[in-house]
Amino acid sequence: MSNYKGTREAFAQALIELAEQDDRFFFVSADSLKAMRATAFADKFPDRYIEVGIAEQNAVAVAAGLASCGLIPYVGTYGGFITMRACEQLRTFVAYPGLNVKFIGINGGIFGGEREGVTHQFFEDIGIVRSIPGITVVAPADAHQTYHAVKAIAGVDGPVYLRAGSGREHVVYEENIPFEFGKIKVLQKYGTDVALFGSGFILNRAIKAAELLHEQGIHVTLADVHTLKPIDVAGIVSVLRECRTAVTVEDHNIFGGLGDAVSKVSTEYCPVYIERVGLKDVFPSSGPADQVTDYYGMSVEHIIEAVKKSLQKSKGGK
């Protein structure tokens, strides 16, 4: 049985198990040991826990040095601090030389950072790392998927950014469901009226929307796009060709994330109308996670509306 309640605990447990099997695994903390729920790692492997204090740029540089010596460091802290405060180091010292550093960014999306407000709501992180050459990008849906994903990215040669949450993630997957890196996972195939692509902690809402739409006589194919880069072109195209119209759902700015990734695939391989559900290029406010996400246009009802609009557009409507 798992010992984790959220994505941060899932990360810590997976990293401990990796470290038990291979002494190359390290954890680099930027005063983030407790935030990452990794105290047990430090207790068990004190020689493989490196604390740099509140110095994210230094944490990335230290990890680069470890990786250059053949070690496998995981850097864990708030996603925005990795992708914005340490963006230059991420780009130049890790991505450019292609070093084997794994980044775990917590408080992903506005759902993940509702308590601290906009300074800790990281809705640009995926767009930033997707734009940097050579970085793999993964956005699990819940703790169970995060646990398997943390282990899976250990086998990826090169830098990886994995988006984690803050403990309020809803359960989507059973504990023993494997994580297949780089491949979308079709969760429901009620029909082929509309393709519904979801990613990250908002996936539970897409699942609920698909169920309600099915009851209303609109039958979607729902797929989890957990690997944003490299994107599963073949898998997405296969769904698009069957459905001929699509909706993307993400807790991220509509620029740079899942919507843009799927739109690019569609434009190049299977042009269809795509409606995007996400943060509409604004700075959100604070509040309870579910209420804030609803307020900014990412509720189950908003997803349903987007699917109906997409279906109307595919039939030549306005």
C-alpha cells in the first residue's frame, strides 16, 4: 500500500525507493525539504541530501554539477521558482549541455497555489519549460500517477520537468495503474462526437464533464495527455481523426500549455476546430482551490459548454 496522500508525498516515496536501489540518486533542496515532504529522504540518505537554502539558482547549478559527475539529482521546490527564478540556470547549465537533472515543481496551476495567491500560483511553468530545447515535460493527474511518473522519468536521459501539486489533488487513477511515458491514455470512449484532452490535476473535472455529457447524449472520447513534451503525435492524431473536433482542458495559461501543444499537432497533421479551457491570460486571485478554479472558467460546466460549442462549430454553426 502507498504511504502518500498527495503528489508531494508520492514524489518523496518514489525518490526514496529509487535511492534504495541506486546510490546515484540525490535530492537537492532550496529550503524546500519540508515543502517537498522529503524529510524521510534526508533522514535515510543524509549524504545524498543537499540543502542550499533559499537559492534556487544555486540549487540548479549544484544539480548540474552533480549530473556532470554521473549522478542523478532531483531538484524539488515551487514550480515558479524553478522555471522563473532559475530559468537561466535551467536553460544554460542543464538543458544546453543536456544534463540528467530532474525537476519537480510543486504548486502547479491556480488549483495548487490558492492559499498563497498569485505569487505561488504557477500557471506559466509548462509554457516556459516547453519552450526550452531538450526538456521533457510531464504533468501527472494525481498522487498515484505522480509516484509512477517520478520513477519513469528516472529512465529518461536528460532534463525533465514534472509538475506536482500542493496536496489538494483529486484521485483519478487506481494505485497500480502504470504510467506509460510519452503516450496519451484514453480514459473514456463514450463516442466520437468530440475529443476531450485533459492534463494535470484538472483531469478529474474533465472526467466528470464527460460523464454528464454522455447522460445528455453527447458522447466524447476523453484522453489524458500527461506527457506534454515530447507530445504523443500519433495518439492525438488518432483521436482527432475519429472525432474531427476537440476541447483541451488545463489548469494553466491558455498560452504555452496543453491547448497550444494539441493545436500544433492538429495544424500539422489533422486540422480540426479546437476549443481551449484554461486560464484566459489573466492573473488570478486567492481563495479556496475549487472555487477559484471555477471562477476562472475551468469548472465542469465550463468544460461542458466548450464541448457543446466545439460540436456546434464542427457542424458549421457559430
